Amino acid sequence: MQKVIQVFDDMLERFSRWGLILCLFVILSLAVLGICLRWIGLSPLWLEPLVRHLVFLSAFLGGSLATSKGVHIKVDLLTKLVESSSSKCLQWFHRNIILMFCFITTLVLMKTSFDFFLVEKEFGAPAFLKIHSAYLVGIIPFGMGLICLRFFNQLLKGLMTGEKREHHSL
């Protein structure tokens, strides 16, 4: 079971990493294109909103990578106290409680953002390049779902191993 979880986590890692690389490449290319087009007097109306939405997507992909490494935003006061404790049981319990809370929080956010996506799909309209606004809003449940999956994998690994989670460099 641990091997399956690790393989799935590795797949999510590769997807997030390559998706982020692709997003950043496209963002940079479109931004340079926009600057060059302004020099000759052209300014496509779709360029800046597309870049803005790609930045939004890259933030979620980066959040997924940060979650898998354990370097996401967190309050470290209690964590520092627990880590200084010599009790491995207390450290294990604390780490998994935090992961459970993060998983539940992102699950609720994913559900709420999916509901927003459904409302936008029903009442939204094409935004730019004839892309329906619901697909642009769909970045939110997609990103929250990706981060939620990362927290779920970390929680399963933490519950199964009982060992201290390793922090790898990005």
C-alpha cells in the first residue's frame, strides 16, 4: 500500500513540477510577446487576462509542490515546541493532526470552489478568446483538489510509517 501511495505521490509531483515549468514558460513568452507587440502599436485584449489566469494556475501548482515538501505556510509556534520534545509519539500525533486538519480544510475549499464553478458554468459567459468563464474559474477547484490530494497522501504516509516526515529541498 505504501508503494502505491508513493507512486501516486510521485506522479502528482511530476505533474505539478512540469505543469509549473510549462506555465512559467508560457507566462514569460506571452509577457515578452505583449511587450514586443506594444512597441509596434498592437495590444491584444486577450493577452493580459490569459497571463493573469496562468499565474493563478502556477500558484496552485507551486502550492502543490510546497505541500508535498512540507514547506507550505503554517504556524510554527506549537510545532517548534513539539519538535523539541523527545516524545516520538507526541511528534507523530501532532504531525498527523495538522495534516488531517489541512486535508479537511482543503477538502471543504475544494467542494466550495466546485460549487462556485457549477454556478459560473450555469450563469457565466465567454470571457476572452471565447473561453467560458467557468473554465477559468475551474482553476480553483482543480488547484484545491491537487493540494488536497497532496495533503491526503502525506497523511496516509504519516499514519502508515510512524516515522518523521522528511523535508526535501524544492
